[in-house]
Amino acid sequence: MNKLKEISIILSEIDDEALIFKFFNSILTKNEVKNISLRWELVKLLDKGVSQRKIVKELNVSLCKITRGSKELKKKNSALKKIIHNKSI
């Protein structure tokens, strides 16, 4: 089984936000946590309609990262869009 799929299955069965938070902070480096958090923030801003240029200035990220996020949000059945609009968040 694909290891990322295995982790996804395990996390989907856990109903403990604190445990999941600890898991991510245990398995990822501080830099990886920072990068994932930054990407999450930029896709949320894109979804709200904030311009790519404004996001570049606000988050100090490359246009390439923003463009990738934008493309993912535009895909049919975008996983990013579904998760951003998750009613339980």
C-alpha cells in the first residue's frame, strides 16, 4: 500500500485534533511544518479571491507556489477546495 495512503486512512479514523497536531509535529521538521502551513494559508487566500500578486507580497512566497495552488483549486473535484469548504472546520 502507498505509505501516504496508509497515513491518510489512519488519520481519517482519528477523532483527536490534539493527537493529529502532535503527529504532524513529530513526523515533520519545523521547516516542513512551516511550508505546509504556508501553502495552506495561500490556497485559502486564493479561494477567497485574493490576487496572486497580493499573496506574493503578504506571504513572501514565490509566484510558482501560488500558481500551483491556483491550478489545484481550479481542477474539477479539487481536493483542496473540498477540504477548505469542509463544514466541520
